[in-house]
Amino acid sequence: MSPAIQIKNLTVTYGSMKVIDDFSCEVKENSVTAIIGPSGCGKSTLLRSLCRMNDRIAEFHLAGQVLMKGENIYHPDVDVYELRRRVGMIFQKPCVFPKSIFENVLFGVKHRIDKKDYEPLVERVLTEVNLWKEVKDRLKNLATTLSVGQQQRLAIARTLAVGPEILLLDEPTSSLDPESAAAIESLIESLKTHHTILLVTHLHEQAEKVSDNLIFCNIIK
Amino acid sequence: MSSATFEKGMVFFLSILTLLVSSLLLIILATVFAKGLPALHSGFLIEASEDFGRAGGIFYQLMGTLILMTGAILISLPVALGSVIYQTQYLKSKTGKEICRQSGQVLNATPTILFGLVGYLFFGVYLETGVSWVTGSLILAVMILPTLQVSIREAIEALSDQYKETGMALGLSPWSQIKSIIVPQCYYGIITGVFLGLARAAGETAAIMFAATTFSGIRLPESFSDPVPTLQTHMLVLTQEAANPETLAQAWGAGLVLLSLVFFLTVMAWILRGRLKMEAEL
């Protein structure tokens, strides 16, 4: 079985600044890989390169290969929007839209699925992120009224609704209180059964606890 | 003179300048109110003018102004929105963006009489829309384009990158991002632009005077080739031709209505701008 992600001799530069230098690694399917290191060492850039989030940055340049199930994601024929649906990304600061919780969950799929599938999908993904019990009676409320920890779980549910195989989590707990962070950590472990997860963190303890593999930042540099 | 005295003198001088500037608005408002109020009567807004403006109300003039404003915004808004979306979302070249921005500013600084002249030649003569409310709306639409563009651009540029990145990460195409993130999130910015543009169009006289308006002979336009009476033309003609105080008072009355209209639109824009800020901080 080919690995979920293969990175071969990846070099990333912004203008004249080299952020990632000749980095290679493999990530197994349904595993959690933690990338740790101090800020500014290129770990976020590595993550963003895996779903081509940096495409719109003019000075961004990438050399080497990123293969997902053997397919080079930087090949000119790749549909970048489809790629981003296969590879979901969660950001450090949860970003919910000033709409209802229900609408937020459906944000990425609304025009893609039947109306009758809305409710089952919302229930399924909110249950997956352990948020269903807390919000099932107020799905019509504004998502911005949720606590930051709940918003982060909502953001994960919104990404799950799109149906990604791979999840990229960029310091998902760093703006959360310890309790919410613990909820996200146990969530990561349960998501592993169906998803391949890459987690950027600066917490050694967190990395040790949830991950199967570790990538240290100094390897990237 | 010691430097401290000089310093005090300067501050005093500057405060006088500030007072002068702020009192100008008050003086204009007070004059228009004092002169215009006597002309207002219960039917002023809903009655037709009579006896070549000497008596009656300003209903059709008000309608004419509103028709031109509405026409202008309906033409201008899609153009402004579309071009700003292109400039902010698709155009990558910095030089290209700067050219668009600067050309908008130059357009904004162009004397409005030139919009009237060039607009009349292009729309009225070349495209054969004649002296009509259509020509007037087209000219005003071009004139308010920069106002709308600036407002919409500000709103889009103030939109947090977070929203765009979230949309991108969910695999939305640029078009879906525009439809479900950019336009809804910039709603208040767009509406603010609309109100500012309307206010600008409402106050404009020179650009439409000879291309779209008439003083008498027409009430409401019955075809695309009819001109309309407007508040601005009404005031201009009445003040130029007035032979008695009643006629002049009618002109001031029309002026008061026009000023209130512009004032209302500006205040609306101001209120919505406040909401826009709240939205950006969300």
C-alpha cells in the first residue's frame, strides 16, 4: 500500500528566503503525525504546502514533489479545489462565519449535496466532533455565540462535512483553554480511524500524547 | 516675540480657522432652512408645480431626481462591484492594481460638467439616447463609479484574510468564495457605497442639466427618450428667472428638500459604516 503522503526533496522559498530546505518524509494512512518545533521554523508552511494554500502568494516558490496516494499534487492537471476538499485544513484561530451553527457546518458543501441530506450530515459531523449534544437544540443560533473551544470543534466539523481523507491541523489548541484543548486532543485520536492527520504543535507533551510519528522542525530547516 | 507667545498665537489662529470651517456648514444649513421653510406647505411634496414654478409643489421634480438617481445606481452598482472584485480577487499585477486605483481617483476629480459634455456626446449623440433621463442616468452612473468603487474596495480589503483562507481550505472555487464569502461579508460596505453614490448623484446639477432635464413641459417620462424635471433644474431656473419673492421661496423650498435628501442619504451611509466596522472586528 502506498503511503498517504510522500514528500520528496521539498524546498520552499518566499522570494529569496528559504523556509523549507530539501525535506523528505512519508506519512502512513490513518496515523497521526506531529510536526514540532519553535515558531518560524517552517512547520506551518509545510502544512500549507500540502493543500496548496500558498498558491495565491506571489513570492511563493516550491521545488520537489508532494505525492498523495502516489499522485503529485503540484501537477498542472490537478484540480486544486478538489484537492483542498480531499485535504482539509484547520487553523490556529477558529474562524466561524457570522451565520447559524447549521449554516456553518454546511458552508463547504451546501451547493454540492441534496437538501434532504443537510440534517443527517450536520448531525453526523457534529457528533463526530462531540459537539452534537451541546448544540443540537440551538442549531439556528449564531455560531459566533459559541465558546472558542466549541468554535474550533465546529470548524473541524465543517471541514469533516466536506469529506477529506487527510486533515491538517495548524496548532489547533493554541488559542484554547486546557479543557477545550483536551477535548480536541481526544478528538484527534478518534478521527484517526478514518483520517490521516498531520498536526503542527509547539507542545512536546501534546505531540507525544496524540501522535504515532514525530517530525522535528530542525529536520525541515 | 517669544516662542511661547508665537505658539499661543498659532493655536488661536488655527482654532479660528476650524471654527470658520465648521460654521460654514451651519450657515448654509441655517440659510436654506430660513429661506426654504416658508415655502413648505402640507402639499409641497405631493403637488405638481403650478404657474411656472410660482406656486404649487415639487412632486414631479422630486420624482425626476429620484428617477435619475435610481437609474444611475442600477447601472453603476454591477459595474463597480464587478470591477472591484476583479481587481481584488483576480488581478495579480501590482502595477495593474495601482493603475485601476489611480484612474478611479482621476475620474473622481474630473469636473462634473465634463461628464455632462462627454457623456452627452457619447450617449446622447453617438448612442442616440438624446436629451433624456436615460442619458442622465448613464452620465450619473459614470460619475458615481469612483465613489462606489472606493467604498466597495475598502470593505473587501478590510475583510479578514481568515474568512478567505477558510473558504479556500474548504475547497470553494474563487466564484463560490465571491458568492458566499466576499459579497455577503462586505454587504454593509456595498450598501454604504450605494448611499454615498446616491447622495452624490442627487446633488449633481452640471452634468445632467442640458443632457437629461427640462424645466417644464414634461411631468413623468413616458418613454426612454423623454427628459425629466429635477429639483436641481427647478431651483436653477427659478432663481435665475424669479421676478417675485414667492417664486424665489419655491426655489429655496426645493433646495431644502434636496438638501434633506442628500443629508438623509449621507447619514444612512454613516450609520452603515459603523456597522461595517463592527463586522470587520467580529
